[in-house]
Amino acid sequence: MRATPITVPLSIGVLTFTGMVCHRVQSQQNWLPTAPPAAPQRLRSDLKNCPRAANPDPLLGRRTKESGRWVGRGAVPSTIPIVVMAGHADSQRLGSAGTPGYAVDVRKQQPMNGAMRDELYWNFQVQSAVVRLGQKRGLNITSYVPPLLTIRDDNDPRTNWSQARVRSSKGHYILEIHFDAYSPYGFGSGLIPAINRPLNQLDESIAQSFGRFPRLFRGGLGGPRRGIGILEIGMLEPPLEQKLRDPATRAQTVECLGLRVVDALVKGVS
């Protein structure tokens, strides 16, 4: 069952899927029978109409209510390899599967894909947009997607954590996309930076766009200890979740989220 992990650039025609550890234990009732992956929807979008960053943010919602004081000052080369991961991509049906989101958990709506929590579904969508838009902007950016949605051993070389530990040691910048739990369990948008290396201008640029969590949030999470910067896009609740679920606004919303991340990355390496 062991397979060699590969790094693949994402393209417009390929779906990647979408999850931070759910802030409370969710029952198995949030699951549907395993379904085949759904292709990402590539509807027309106008990036010129994406809302600008603010606090509270018209796109992301409120920034984290638990704010950090760190500052990232280290310079990074424009050619730094950036690896984008989808949070919880290897922990489905485990205790750390990610949040089901407000629509599924409270309103009892159907998951976007029965094989995964809604957080992971949207993590994959934004991951794909970030890599695609980032490559168009000239970033040295790729993605990593584990070969399985459930890998029980954290030290398995195919997990996000294991890949991040190896790649971070080589100087790569690892960014993992997440959506936070809905209110009152979530905190809001923001970056939880890596704690295995000095903070740099990429960390700072992302924090200025999304907000910053304490560096030792919850005592230091497993991902940041292995070189992962955890980016909480926003809480998976209305109005952001509604815009993602509505077919009329879905593509535009995903593109604008991807653009917000890419703009921060470009600024950080400039």
C-alpha cells in the first residue's frame, strides 16, 4: 500500500479537494457514503471585482479574535519554492478531519462531497486557485496532495506533516490552506506561522492580509512544528460559506480567495 509521494502542479482541469482540527468532536452523522471526487467548477469570474482587505473583511469575515504580536522580517529570495497544501487532506474520518461547516452541521444540508468534510472540499478548491494564479504571476509555486484521504500514521512519508518536515528543511515555504470552525467555536482568519524557523517577509505579508494568530497558538500545533504555516482563510459560516455554496457566486469567491493569497505571496517575495 505504500506509494511514493509526488508533487504535482495543479491545473484548471484538475480537482483537488478540500480542511484546521475541528474545534469540537463531530459525530459520524456528518458523513455520507464515499463519493467520487467532483471536478472544480470553472465558471467565469472577474478578479477586478474582488473586495479589498479590511477588518472586518467583506470577503473573509472577521480576523482572529486571538491575535499575535510577532513580526516576520527575514528576507526571502523571489525564487523560493512555495508548496501549497490543503489542511486535513490526509485525515478524513479521523478525529482531525476538519470542520463540517455551518451549513452541514447546523442547517443539516448535504456535504459538498460525501467523501470528505466541507472544510477539506473548500481547502482543495482554494489550493488549486492559489497554485494556478501564483504560477501565472511567476511564483515558484506547486502543490502537494496526499494519495489517500485517510492516513492514520502521522509519520507516514505521504502525509502533509511528513512532506512539510522534509521540504521545510530544504528551505521551502510551506503554506497549508484551512477554513476555521463556525461561531462560536472558530477564531477567524489569520496565519499561524511555522515555529521551526525564523519568521520571514512571506509570513508578514500573509499576516497583514489575513491577520495573525499567536505563534504558539494552543501551545504550538503539530503542523507549525514541522514547518507548516497554517492559513485560516475564514470561518466556514455565512456569509462566506453561502458565497462558496451558491453556484452563482462560487467561482468568483474561490478566485478572489486565491487572488488574496497570491497577492500576499507576491508582495512577500518582492
